[in-house]
Amino acid sequence: MPEFRNVGEVRGLRSAAFGFMVFLYLPIAILILYSFNSGSLVMVWSGFGLNWYAKAFANADIQRAALNSLIVATVATALATVIATLAALVMTRGGPFRGRGASLAMISLPLMVPEIVTAVAMLIVFAGTGLSLGLGNVIIAHVTFCIPFAFMPIRARLEGMDTTLEQASADLYGSDWATFRYVTLPILMPGILAGAMLSFVISLDDFIITMMVAGAGSTTLPVYIYSMIRQGVTPEVNAVSSLLLLASVLLVTLYWLVTRNRDAATA
Amino acid sequence: MIASAQTPALRRFLGLLPALAVIGLFMLVPVAIMALYSFLEANPFGGIVWRFSPEAYVQFLFERDLADNLVFQSGYLIIILRSLGLAVLATILCLIVGFPIAYFIARQPARHRNIWIYLITIPFWTNQLVRTFAWIIILGRNGTIELPFRWLGILGADDTLGLMYTDFAIVIGLIYAFIPIMVLPIYASLEKLDFRLVEASADLYSSTFETFRRVIIPLAKPGIVAGSILVFIPCLGAFIQPDLLGGGKKLMLGSLVQFQFATARNWPFGAAVAMILLAFVVLCLLWYAQAARRAGAQSGALAHA
Amino acid sequence: MERKTAIDVAGVVKRFGHGPAGVVALKDVSLTIRDNEFFTLLGPSGCGKTTLLRILAGFEAVSDGAVSLYGENIAGLPANRRSVNTVFQHYALFPHMTVAENVAYGPQRLRRPAKEIAETVARMLQLVKMEKFAERRPAQLSGGQQQRVALARALAPHPKVLLLDEPLSALDLKLRQAMRAELKQLQRATGITFVFVTHDQEEALSMSDRIAVMSEGEVQQIGTPAEIYEYPANRFVASFIGDANFITAEIDGIIDGVASCRSARGLSFTLAAAPGGKPGDRVTLFLRPEKVRMEAPGDAGLAGRIQTMEYLGQSIFYQVDIGEDAPLIVAGRNRDDGGTPYKTGDRVSLIIGADALRMLAA
């Protein structure tokens, strides 16, 4: 007699899922582990030590690259978030209009074009026009590809928002501006925050486009890490990489908590 | 608010202007210029000469011998085929691994699902370069995988398993980088799936296998198609994985583009390669749009009910 | 008439979750469903009726106890190996298949010959009057049509037992009433045992051969609609089905099975004693509102005064103050002279037939 089975139950799936998690996290764990290697060869363990972190922190080039990364991410995020918020408001509250679909496609363009194509296209423009603003070039590039990442959560939030709230405000003599300022914007804030965090992470992690458009002196952390890997790896690469990973994980976790509370609040 | 901004059309225009201007000026126009460059002559010292020439595209299949005759050469064709092959392989493997994971998560209690999804998205949002670098440590000479073989003495001090700088290493790197974006859309469509349909299928004498084949997979198809495209496109244009794990010897389209611009300084040819890459992407998206329209036509019938 | 047993449920327990957070959905349920019977599981939501149905279908495993189908123990059998089909509450029609494909699904999985399947599909669609819609998709059908397709799909594999999980709840009132007669007729025509789950007492009374009333994971009473309505086993059954008045009283004495009782406020009643009742027991007396006759004040009957009136069209409900804690609810029929001769505040006499008042087991 066959054994009772719950409908749709597949055996071994749980172990497969845990195995998958190992696949996802083991490489990261190994990378971090080796950053504590005190020896100078990454793959030869010579004992625990924080010396490579100390070295990385003392490295002036790393300091400058990290500072560049922060400046670029902060400025690009601020600009992209404002631009994306305006666009999302038009897309969700602007009613139907001609060119709506085309505008939406255009905003999501950076998501669809392969990074390397975007990278060389921007390189051509910057080189062709002689536009050389140093870090400014990098910031312009980052704003461009951060817009859709900021746009998505903001639009989702606006679409999920109960429009009767805005009607209620209008009913209670709120002008368009007052409605936006006192009703829409406060409710939208978690979406804006989420969009800003995503675009910060994306900017912080970008490598290919930055590599192509960054001139000397505007190297960011990922580009610097790439040049370190090319030169031959020491645990210093692991140390810097681990710190970059940590920054991304913290930001994404924050993003997750913000959006999760939003779900809980509307549930 | 400015009085003139009271008209909805003007407001819409002002609201969309920054986004469209930035993306238009720094993305759409550059890509158009690049398309133009691909039909110009290369300046041997880098950059371009403003003269029309199909040379960049001819270069894919032919090279000129000393007498300036066109001679077929397969090098770049092989790179295109390798890119397609590796991207297809990575996409299929992502699908095979990703679907069961997505199904497993969709069947968890709601409060556990969020945590699983969080754990799967985390690596995706971390630096791809760094995550690919981790695989150098694992696959490389003296790497984590070789370690036990060395301890056991199977591998001598000068031997290596030769895992790095292979197509295998590239595919592993691609799967590792992009599998989360396979799992997420499939999960989204499975989570929406009414589980009573699965029960109905079992009630009507279907084995679990038959239920997957006839009910679950057909209904998860939008997620499967979306996930496959989301993985395939970045795999095809990948630069980091072939560069770091293929050692720059196993070129793919993405690394060929980068090589032409950064090292060979043949901009028209680099632009032509980028255009071919873009053409594949457009084909994918058109196919996807058509699939979505067909699905939409089906659900459009819902509205009439 | 002794008929074969279709389903035997013996001592079934179902727990969800473990430890203190766990929930017991079924506490030791036993019942027998006869062959060719229209059997209804009736109860409020959360009473365990759907859980029991899902156990019969094979969607849930039992925590304890045994389930058999025509003598064969099926407790361990997965859903796809049970000759039992289900009509789901929201139909669960496969959205990516046509009506005909939905109906053919079960016979196909049973690897019936193609010709036979085609015949079965045609016959089933005819049975539910949906032959014109064979090529439609479920989303193109109305709720009532989807309901018919769900029936055809579940009947197509010729199950031994058909399970129906509140199939009418998604339909509007008129359609629901029409479907009742049709379902009953379908059951007679096919000769298949129906197990019907509902929280709607009217549905249960109008269609069922027998009803099992459930509450809090237990079967409260099993019987024909008339038995359940006229002789409810306990206060829960009496109040869940139909309207009821309850009067708390104490038995003064019993002579030849006839008890004389006295209420807290001194009203006295004589009625048939419940088995095991003895003088001094506190008991609950139960009275259906429509079994009380209201007359102009007189010597006969119970004196009272109309507190409120509720006009319901077909009938009129009066709340009559008789000096007890709660007013007595009396149902009067709407009459051809235009409703009711009484108005709020009128004094009336209530005539209660000797058989109308019943004593509930404690």
C-alpha cells in the first residue's frame, strides 16, 4: 500500500533548499575567512590576524577610492531618487497620456541594456564631447542607471496606496500641494527610502560602467579592487572585499526591514 | 506651486523631464552614437575616422590577407557562439536549480517565505566582482577545492586540477551571479498559484509528476520565461566572469567589447560587437513582449466574463 | 432499509501543529455514510467539517483513527489513488485549460481510452447542460456555469463518492436555490454517494437524506432533516438550526413519563420528560417560534404582552414578554387580511401545544 503523501509534496526539497543556501553563502564565507589570514598568500593559511584590515585601512589609495565611492553613491542616490520620485508620481497619478508606455520603457532601459554596452556607449560620449568633470562623469553615469532602481519601489508604493486617502484630503479642503505635502509624501516616504537604499547599493557596487568612464583620480572601491585582483591577490583584497560586502548586506537588510514593516502596516 | 504648472499636461512634462532627459542624453543618445560608430572607419591610433565603412561587421567573419583579399576566419564567430552557448547553458542550469527552490519557498508558511527570499536576494545585491573573486579562491590553484587533494597527497605541489580558466569556471560564475533573478520571478508566479488547483489535480488522479507537468509548470510559465530572460541577457553580455574566471583567454561578447575599447582601441569594431550583443537582447525582449501579449490576450478574455 | 456503508469514519482525530500552539480540528469523530446517500456535514465555520472533508479527499492525513471507503481502509492512501472526487468551494478549475479539457482531465489520468474519454466528456457536459461551452475557458464563464463545469469534472471519472465543499456559497441567492434542486436531482440520477459540506442550514435541510451537525471538532447529532429540526439532541443543535426559545426550568415531578416543570419566575409547564430526567433536575425547555399560537387575551394559555415586532414579509416575529428573563419569540404567518391584527403593547394569550415544548438532555 502506498504511503500517505501530502498533495504536491516533493521529497528532498528541503535538503535541496538548504544545499542551495550553502552554495550561495559558502563562497562568501570562504572569502571572509581568508581575510583573517595573517600570511601574505591568500590561499595558504598562516594563522588568524587582523593585519590585512589594518593594512587596508592605512592604504591611502583605498581610502581615496572608498571616499570616491561614498561621494558618488551619495550624490547619485540623492539625484536619482528625486528624479525617480517625480517620474513615479507622473506615472501613477498623472492619468493616461500619450507616450506613457514609451516613457516607462525609457526609464527601464538601463535595466535591459547589458552593462558593458552602457559602459562603452557612455565612454564614447564622454570621450567624444571631451566632457571631463572628473568624479562628475562617474556621478552622471551612476545617476543614469540608478534611476530605474529608485523608481521601482517608489512606483510600487504609489500603486499600492489607497487613492481614497488623497480624495479624502481634497474633500477636506486640501489643495493639491497640501494633499501632496501632508498625505501623499508621508505615506510615500518608506518607498522613497527603499528606492534610495537600492540605488545606493547599486551605485556602491557598480564596477563595469565606472571602470569605463572613470578617469585617473576618480577610481571607486570596486574598480580599485579589480586592479588589486589583476595585480595578484593578497588577503588585503579579501579584507577590502569583506568590508564592501558588509556595507551592502547592511543596506539591503535595512531595505528589507523598511519594506517588510510597510507590508505589515498595510496588512 | 507655480500657477502655470497647474495644467496637468505641463505638470506631467515637468515631472518626467529630468528622468527622460538623463536617460535619453546619457543612455539612448550614446547607444545611437555607438551604432553610428560601428559604421565608421577605425583610427589606428584609437578613436574613429569620419568615413563610412562596413569594415567592422566584415571583420566578424573575414580578415584581410597581405594582398587585401578577404579570408574567412572563425575566431569572432566562435566567440559569439561560445557566448550564446555558455549563456544558454547557464540559463538552463539556473532554471533546473532555481525552479525547485522557488517551489519549495512558495510552499513554506508565509512568515518563513520572506526570510528565504531575503536570504536569496542578499547575494544578488552584493558586489558581483567580489563574489566572482570568491570563486577564484575556491577554484584556483591551491584553492579550496584542491586543498583536500593536496592534503591527501593525490595532488603534488606542482599539480593542479585545472578548474580555473575554463568554460566550467565561467558557467559556475554566471550561475552564482544570476541565479537569484531566476528564483524570484518563478517564486512570484508560484506564490500566486492557487494551491487548490494542485489539490484538484491530485483529486483527479494525477501523480505529483503529472501535476507538475500539466498544472504547476504551465501556470508558472510567465515566471519561468521572465526569469530565463533576466538571466540570459546579463549572461550573454557578461564581462566579469569571463575576465576573471576565464582568465581573459575564453572571451565572450562582453569581454570582447571591453577588449576592443580598452586594449585594442578599435572603436568601430568594439561598437559593432556591442551592437550585435544589443541585437540579441532586443530579440529576447521582442520574444518576451510577444509571449506576454499572448498571455495578456488570454487573461484579457477574463475581463469579458 | 439496510444499505451498504460507503464511508466509515472511526475515531478520527486531526491536530494541526504541535505542542501548545497546536490546534485540534477534529476530536474523535465517528460516523457512517451509507451508499447512495446525500449526506451533509453542517456546522459553523471552524467546526471541522471542511477538515473532515479534506481527510476524506486525501488532502490531509489523520492524526489518529481510521477511514474506510466501501470496506477498504484508505487512511494511508494519497489523494490521487482514492476513488473520491471533490467539487471545490471556488471550483478550482484549471484556468489554462478549456471546459472540455478540464472535464477530460481525470479520465485522462486514469488512462481511459480516448474514445471513452470523448464520450464521457460529452455525456457529463450534457448532464450539467454545458455542452455549448466545451471550448470556453473557465474565465469566460459565469459563477453558475463554472459551478456546473466543476460538477462535471468531478463526476467524469465515476467516483464512488463525490465530495462537495460549500459549492453553492459563491453563488447569488436565486441561483443557489435553483442549484439545490439540481444537485439533489443529479445525485438521484447518478446514484453516487454525495458528501456535502455547508454552513447553511436551509441548504442542508432541503437537500440531505441525513445531516451530521458539527461543532468545535465534534459531531453533535446525526439524523434526517426532520429529526434534527424536531428533536435536536442539545442546545447547540437546536439554536444552530432554525430559531428557538429556551426556558430554564426545574423538574417538580414525573408521572408516567410526563414531567411537570417550573421556571425560575414561576411559570409551570407539563411535557414529556427527557430520558434520565428526575425531579429536582435543572433542565432546558425548547420551543420553536412557529409552534406557538397567539390569541386574544383569554383564560387559556400563557399571558403575555408584545414587546417588539419584526416584519419579515412571509412571517412576522413577535417578542412577547411573559415575565421570564428573555421574551418568548413567536412567529406568526402573514395572513390574507393584510398582515397582523396585533400591535406593539397588545396583551395576548399564547397557546403552546403539548408536543411543541421539548426537554433537552442536559
